[in-house]
Amino acid sequence: MVDESVKGHRARLKQRFFGHGLAAFHAYEVLELLLMYVIPRQDVKPIAKRLLLEFGTLAGVLDAQVQDLQTVSGLGLESAQFLKLMKATHLRYLEAELAEKPKLDSPEVVKNWLRLKLQGQNIEYFGALFTDQQNRCISSEILFEGTVDRAVVYPRSLIKRALALDAKGMIVFHNHPAGTAKASEQDIALTKQLIQACATLDIKLLDHFLLAGKEVLSFQEQGWWPR
């Protein structure tokens, strides 16, 4: 049997969400609401608060690995997997939004997708969004994986993939797992090399995004774009 006070609290929390969304929710209440659907017969508020104490933020909880989530008292394998499913579902939603956008003319769409795709990763990744003539996304791909501080990028392979997709434009991206929110000289030199290589094949490099910690920075906006 579920305690009547717990049952009433669950009902009120759900009613708040379905009436007004998550805008007024504390982070622990968001986790609490999620856990209600996978832990049906107990008060999950203490578990939600322990998760935040352990991982710091809601993003930190959703970025955590399943085995790390399970170290929190009261959270079993199924509950940990459910939290990872929530993040994966949101990522698929944003990927679908990218594909359905008439044009990738808003940096915020790309930034939101990248936050979910790469935030919390502990090695460096390099990838690209390939676009058609109207700047519509035709594919989003991770192309190179590296170490904690470096991913070796082969421009020839990147261009080959663009040609295979008949792409007319590209937005490239990478992350800095150490959280350095500034493009390195190597990052800028690579961007210049890609601009020149693309130009010879009538492909336009539209931007280069860097994810560092919770920030996603545009080379164009930050003034890092090679002249």
C-alpha cells in the first residue's frame, strides 16, 4: 500500500505539471516526477535529492552513467536506465527537429542539439551537420573520436563524406572535455583549412561550434572565424 500522504503528494505534483509545465519546478521536483513513473510505491523525493547532491545539477544526473546512478541509495538498474532513456528521447527529438527545420538559420537549434549530444562526454569528438542548397540538415554525424584533450581530424575524410551525401554546406563541431571555452590555434587553423578545401568543391563551411562544459560557442559569433 502507498501511504495516503505520498499518494496525495504525487497527485498534486502531476497536476502542477499537466496544468503549468515544469517552469516553476525545482530540479529535485523534476527528478521526483520522473521517478514516480518507475518507482510506484514509495516516496521518491529523498532519492531525487540524493541524486542532485551526488551529481550537482539536473544535467549532471542525466549525463551520469548507469553504473554511477546506481550508487545512489534507492535507485536500481531499471530506474537508472529510465533516466538515461529520458535524455536519449530528448536527443532524438532535437535530431528530428534538426531534420525538419526548413533552414538551419538559427544557431540556437544547433546549440541545443550539441548540448545534449556532447555535454558530459569525457573524450573529444569531432563531427558535422551536412546541409543541402537551402541549408536544410540532411545528416548529423560524429566522424572522429579522440582522447580527453585531442581528436585527430582528417579533412579529406570529412570532404569525402560531404561529397557522398551531395552536401552543399557543412557546420562542423567538436567538444573540449576539459572545459576550455576558447578555440585553440589548431582549431582555427583546421577551420581555415576546411574553408579552403570546401571552396574548391563548391561546398560552404557555415560555422564551427565548440562545446566546453555547458557552453556552446560559435566561431562566427566569437570572432574566431579565419579571415
